[in-house]
Amino acid sequence: MHRMRGFLLGMAGGAVGAALVLLVLVVAFDFGEGEQTTLLQPAGQPADVPVAEGPGLSPSQLYSRMSGGVVMVRATFEVQDGWSPWGGATPNAQSLGTGFVVSQEGDILTNAHVVLDGQGQTASDVTVVFNAPGGEGDEFAAELVGVDGDSDVAVLRVDPDKAPVLPLRLGDSDKVIVGEPVVAIGNPLGYDFSITSGIVSAVERSIEAPTGAVIPNAIQTDAAINPGNSGGPLINSSGEVIGINEQIASRSGGNEGLGFAVPINTAVRVMEQLKENGKVAYAWLGIGGKSLTPDVAKTFDVGVERGVLVETVAAGGPAEKAGIRGGDESVTVQGQQWVVGGDVIVKVDDTPIESFDDLIAFLADRTPGDKVTVEVVRDGKRKSFEVTLGERPKSM
């Protein structure tokens, strides 16, 4: 897995604007176990849409079949204490993004940053607009069920007896492969219900949430994604949602073919916890460290080429309680600061750990209270520790 660096990392929507005006901006990130959801096959599709022969559906077929389950999300924020992004007093501010229906109960997935402003304030009012071919869509008030900034996922809900609920079918993001065709449906730069197409450019990327937390297993795509696409579905050629379009990496501030989506498996886990508990509990090992490379490993003579060099352990945290050690000496190698002398994590349960991203991805599939076996290299020898995972402190 690879962290993206050297680019402007911008959210693809959820920009804050002045009163009664929808302004769509690229906003950098430096600002600041539940019930099972019934996921249904889309119903009520146009009967005259042909079924594609071959490997999958065409972009036009996907749009015809699925755009009815995609919504525009408008969030309104009450400006408090005279705060305004433009320096003057404003009665309220708005953001624009995208979402999509995932259940007949009216549940809608979107990005957390669409309904949170740059100071972590939750929207006071959320409206969703459904696609209506040939005309303006119907608007409905949406309830904000829950928000999780660490995964950048939010759950909305509309009244299914009033809104034209058309659930989209969800896929398995663990089965996504590089090169498969995808489309994105959303509201880029305010151009409502647009579709763009491309391929999966890479998988297992690690991207940064607005809170600074790492989202593992993100999907990279070259399907054009711009501000306003945030919260919209990334769809494969089988008509399955595999991710929530979330951010772009850009030198210019616009689309450069580097878009990233939160994996749908992560989004579903978050949604279930938000619906059940109103919050998300993440597993926590309680260490700080860096990915070990062969060159660095040779310099430090740690006895293994790859793994996670444990630099610090949180006082009273799971790792410290289990006996895992942090470093005790600070050194500089090629301008980078390292704390050496600590354990090197090389495996957790049966999963090899070659980088910090591997460790984050492993923990993402666990819950607080789970017991795991952590294998480390200490003084050239392998040792194992039984660790009871704790709950990760909130980033926001």
C-alpha cells in the first residue's frame, strides 16, 4: 500500500459557501456491530434499457439503471459566533455533494465532509434532490443518522413513503481488481447528475480523512472526479457500487485522473455501527512507528528487512500492557528522524505485516476487545505477544 504525497489532497465536494449560494471548492484536509441493512437489487428500471452482451454494462446502461438511486446533497450550516469563511457576517452557509440510496428504508450514504464544515460543525439542515429525467428533481428533507469523520462516511435517511427510494446494489470492494471499468455519478462543480467513466487505477491505497485518520484499502480511479462528486457512487460494470468517491490528488486543484474512493465494505461497516450506536468504534493497538525498508533495516541492523518499527507505545495502551517495546534512541537517517531500539512488528495473527499501512488495514477489520497475536523481532529474535485491542481515541 502507498500513501499519496506531494499533491494537493482535496475533498471532491462539501465546500462551504455564502448564504443561499452553492459554492463548490476544492478544500484541503489541513482544516480542520449493528443491525444488518437489507441491500436490495434496484427495482423499477426502464423496461426498454437493453442488457449488454459481453463482460458488463455500458456507461449509458449503468446511468439509465442507477442514476435514479443517486441524489444531490445540499447541507446548510448555521454560522456561529460571527464566523464566516469570507470574513463577514453571514446568516448561514451551504455545501454541495452527492449521495446514493442503499436500502428500501431510505438510508443514503455520503461523505462526512459533505455534512460537516471545516470546524467540525454538523449541518443544521440537509436536503436531497433525486434525479428526474428531463426536468428538476424532487427535493426531500433528510435526517442525519450519523457521521464518522475518521472514515469520511455519513448516513442520511429520507421518508421512503414520500421519496422515490431506489436502492443501489452494493458490491464487494475486496474483490476489486486493477483495470476493471468503472463509472462515477455525481454533481461535479454543480453540474447535476453527471457521469464519468474510467478504470480502477490501483487498489489498497491509503488516503487521509479530514480528521487526519488513515482510510485503508481505498480505490484509485481515473474516472473524472471533481468538487461536488463527494459522496457519490463508484460503480463497476456489473452495476455494483464498490466505493464512495471521496477525494482527488491534484497539482491544479481540478481533476488530473487521480481520484480516490472509500471502499464500500468499509462504508457498510461504518453505516451499521452508526445506525446501531450512533458512533463507530475502531480497534487500537496503541503504538506509533514507521514502515521499515530494507535499506533502513540494514542501517539499524534489526534482523529483518520489512515490518513496522515501533517507535512509541501509548502509556497504559494495549501494546504496553502486552509487553511490546518502543524505541529509546533518536537518530537521523537521510534527513528523516527515527526512534530506534524498539520491537519490529512482522505479523499479526496469520497476516504478514510489511508496512504501517498493512497494520492499519488489519486493524480496520477488527473491533475493540478482539484478542490478537502480535509477532515481533527483538534483538534479532522473534517473540509473540497476546494483545487485547482497545478502542482508538477519536481524531475529531
